[in-house]
Amino acid sequence: MYVYVDTLKTALAALSSNKVRSALTMLGVIIGVFAVTTLVSIGIGIQNYIKDQFDAIGAGVLFVAPGKVDFSGDPAESFSLNKLDEKHLKLIETYAGSGIRAFSPSIRSGATVKYKSKTYYASIIGASEQGFDIFNLEIQKGRFLTKADIKSKSKVAVIGPLVKKELFGQNNPVGKKIGISGDSYTVVGFTGEKGQEFDDNVYAPYSSIKSTLVIDKFSGISVAVKDTSEEGIYKTGKLIEQALLRDLKQDEFSVISPQDILASIQNILKMVTAGLGAIAGISLFVGGIGIMNIMLVSVTERIREIGLRKAVGATSFAIGVQFLIESVLISVSGGIIGLALGWLGSLVVSNFIRTSVPLSSVALALGFSIAVGVVFGTYPA
């Protein structure tokens, strides 16, 4: 036991005598471990973000999008095939209504919203009165859109908390008039905080926002199903598809479930993860080569020391263990520094998405560090 403690002290002393060289040798391992840790953290953060968005919308919501949506294709193709309008709402209600709890068209666009001298660039959502149920919104004060608003094409709006904060501060916006693309809309309510994707929205009747934004087609139709089981969602999706095929061709619309979106995003994440993982692996390999190179140089430089130790009774095995320990110390030290930098990186990213560094990734990073030290330190030892 004392022999190994003494060997460890000797290895630490040898590394301390060449601080700059040891630090530079660690660099490849530091970069590799940092990349692995940050990659895992960002991947978890993106998955959390996607899950939060689906949770915010609520379970059992289907999306009817214009065109044939291919997540790997050109988004412009979908837009160019947009034929969704009010007659398709009637088709969905007539032929798929039995499985539907609520549905709402949406007209989405960005526009500058103005109140007196203040302006804010917001997401404008043209929706129906059922959008409240579908989007799972909470009204803080006032009301949401009504059927009468839609029918009479009323110029009324419900604003998100970010819009309220920027335009009205702590004042009550209900009853005030705001400008949207030159048209005047009366604020009838404002929603509670729900996340960035919802908080900067302005909801207005789709019937009136069409003329304001000069858009005659729907950006999509959101449908909340009654049966939120996987089978129920699938069956209702098929009913909607059959209803729309009465007027549209197969490539002129898509019925998308949250599971479809999640699966596509996860596939993209897997490809990105594989690419970045390969880069991290190359960094660790280069770091290992650097460790082996420096250890070979160290062996050559310390021939006298090795001869002296052998002369006083040290075995070749003991001397080899010392050099192997030095190699592992360099690698593990680089791994710990890389982990620390990765953790700091995850803290920075957590300002934008909910991230975490799981213990499994810590163990994996340290395991790789030890493996690199052992594998690339064995030959010099």
C-alpha cells in the first residue's frame, strides 16, 4: 500500500515539475469531455423544451397543416400548397365531429402592435372562440374571444403577458385600443404566463384578422380530440383525413400529431448527437495521442532517473506503474476540468432552456478519461 502511495507522490511531483507541458497535454481531453458533457446537457434541454411545449398545449391535440409536411423537406413547399379555408372547417365538423372536443383555425403572422407611443413586435394569432380550450389558456382579466366576435368580425384582441408588460406595464389593458398593422383593436382580456411560445401572442378573431393581415388562407387548424389515448388520436386523425379528402388531394394537407413532431425532432437530435459525439471522440483520441507522445518524451528525458531507481532496487513493473499513473493523472485531471467547464456551459444554456447534467454523463466522461489515460499510457509505461 505504502509503495503505491509513494509512487503516486512521485508521479504528482513529476507532473508538477512540468506544469505547462502537463496542461497543454490535458487540452485534448478537456475539449473532448467538455464537448460530451455540453452535448448531453443541450440534448436533455431540447427534449425538456419540446416536452414543455406539448404539455402547455395539452394532451390529444392534432394539427392540420397545409401541404404535405416533410420535416426533412423544403418548408416553402407546404406554404405553396396552402388551400385551407372555412369550407374545410365545415368538412371537419361534419365528418369528424364525433371524435372532436374542440377545433380552431389559426392564422399566424408577426406584426407590430402599437399602443400610444409604445410598440412591440408580437405573434398575431387569428383563432376562433374554441382556441381558448385548445391552447389551454388562462385568462387573468377580461375574457377570451366569443362566437359572436367571430361571426361579426369584431376587432377585439386578447394579449399575452409579454405584450401587456411592454405596452401597458402594470396598468389594466382591458378596454384600451391597440393598433395591429394599421387597424384598431379593443383589448378584451389578457392571458397568464405560459411560456415564451404563448406569452408574446395576440389573439384576435380569425374572421377579422384575415383582412387586417391580408391573408385569406389558414396557417393551420388545431383539433382537440375527445379520446386522448394513442388509438383515439389515431382514429380521429383518420376521420379528419377522410373528411378533408372530400375537397383536397392527399398532398395538399397533413394531419400531424405531437408524437409525429417529437419523433422527427428526436431523429434530428440523434443525427446531430452522433456528429458531435464523433467530434468529441476525435478530440479524446487526439488528447490520448498527445498523452502518449508526451509520456514517450518523458521516458527519454528521464533515462537517468529510471537507471538510478533500478540501481536502488526498483522493479521495471514499479517504474512502469509510475508512468502509467502519470498518464492517468493527466487524463483524469483533464476530464475533471472538462466536466467543470461543461457544467458551467450547461448553466449558461439553462438561461434559455431547462438543462441538466445527469450523473450518467459524469460517470461516462470520467470513465472515458481513465480509459484514455490507461490505453495511451500503457505503451510508454
